[in-house]
Amino acid sequence: MSVTVRVPAKVNVQLAVGPARSDGFHPLANVFLAVGLYDEVTVTPADELRITCAGPDADQVPLDRTNLAARAAEALAARYGRDPGVHIHIAKDIPVAGGMAGGSADGAAALVACDALWGTGASREELLAICAELGSDVPFSLVGGAALGIGRGEQLTPLETGGTFHWVFAMAGRGLSTPAVFREFDRLGEGTDIPDPVASQELIAALAKGDPDALAATVSNDLQPAALSLFPELAATLATGRAAGALAALVSGSGPTTAFLVRDPESAAAVAQALVASGTCRTVRTALGPAPGATVAGAG
Ligand code: C5P
């Protein structure tokens, strides 16, 4: 018996960041869009909890209890008083430490997979509560689609999308640590008055309309200056995509993946080709958003 769950990556079309709270987290107005780059997580009964991983970035994935997939299995097992003995295999396509919630995706996927394997029958609310304990982005990986996240990003309100958006993603040659990017945000903002984060109603309307021009005019990422400060070479990647006709170019979340919103598949191909030719990134991928959240893809 095994269960496989497919789970998408995300891009933040708005990431408004407020001043650090006393617990070190930052209040966010975080508009997530799930995009069609997927990890697949397969769970199989085993004597003890263990993780394996395959894919281009597999060597950068921790295989110990720090992996969010392991923590998800342990949290669900503890709640239902059962042994967490399970083999978790991650077929990894989402970039590691890339600002696309790859680790969070694996946490949400392992949770859904173990729930199905063990027949725990946890409610959606219970699963979402466990996700929120695992990390700020994990609840969104469970629900997918588009959503506004407030608090530290974990309190979600689903958002309507009136169409499919075309994206190109440029993966960088190295990762960026999310806490390091938030620390750099704090450092750059020292002595300035950082406003409380507010969701853009224009952006939410653009998503609801499915209008790429309106979305391009409103995307924003308050972590982008911090990511560029730690990874200045990203400026050349962003400029390449813009010059090749992207409607908008931005850092995805805490980076260093860069995201390019384009009008159609033809433009996606042109932007992707220019990015590859520029040599300013490691890999280039195209994807559509929104995509569904963590979903059982097979059981056998
Ligand atoms: O919630 P998660 O464990 O994914 O967060 C990783 C790190 O990102 C936190 O330890 C913190 O440094 C930073 N973070 C933050 N404010 C948020 C979310 C994350 O400062 N709202």
C-alpha cells in the first residue's frame, strides 16, 4: 500500500511586509498564486520514519527530521497516537531554497498522504492547523489556487481567479535562506518607518478578472530589495526577462527564483529563450497559475 500526493509551487504576486513582531516574525499581506510546477510525495509503511529524495536538487534536500515532510508525518502521528513509521519519497521538481515554497509543499503533501495512508480521517481544519504549526507557507500549499495570507502568512482567505496566468521562472545557481532575507529586510529598513502591510484591492481585482496587464501593473514584493542586496546578480536576470517582453518581472517570495508574468505561450517561449541565452540563471521553466493544492494522485 502506498499513497502519492502531487503538490504545487507558489509565487507571491504581492508580498507586503510590515515591521518585525516581538516573536521575530513579520506581519504580511501575502497574495499567493499556486503554479504548475510540482513535487510528488509518496508514502509507504515502514519500520521507522525515513525520507528519500530524487530530482535535480535532491542533494540539497535534508533527509533528517528537519525536513518538513518528516515533521508533518510526526505531527499527524502524534495527534492520532500512532507510530510515525513511514517511508516518505519526494520526487522533487520545485527548486530548493528558491522562494517557491518547495519545503512547505512537501510538508503539506506528506500530511495529506499520511492522512490517506493511515485513514486518520482528519478534517480539513485539523490539517490546516497542523500546516500552520509547520510553517507560514504550508497552509497555502495544502489549499492551492490563489489566496491572501495575513498574520505571518498562514491565515488564508481564498481569492477568485478569472483566468489562467502564464509564467516563466528562472532558477538561480544557489539558494537563499528565508530567515536571512527577512534579516536583510530588517537591516535595510533600520531607522525608517515601515508601514503595516495592506493587500492591494487592485491586484485582487486583476486576479479575479484574469487580466495579465492589470496584474502586471500591481505585482509587488517588499522582500525584493533584500533578496537583491544578498544576491545582486538577480538584477541582470530580471532585466533580461523585461527586455524580452515580460509584462512583469519580480523575485519570487524570498528568492532567488525570479518570476516573469507573460501574456501568452508565445511570449513565454521568447522570454524563456532569452533567459537561457543570457546565462544569468541555472534553469528556466514555464508554468501556469493557478494550480490545485496538495491532491492525492494515486494509491496502490
Ligand atoms: O514560518 P516559516 O518557518 O516558514 O518561516 C521561516 C522563517 O522566515 C522564520 O523563521 C522567519 O525568520 C521568517 N519569516 C518571517 N515572517 C514571516 C514568515 C517567515 O520573518 N511572516
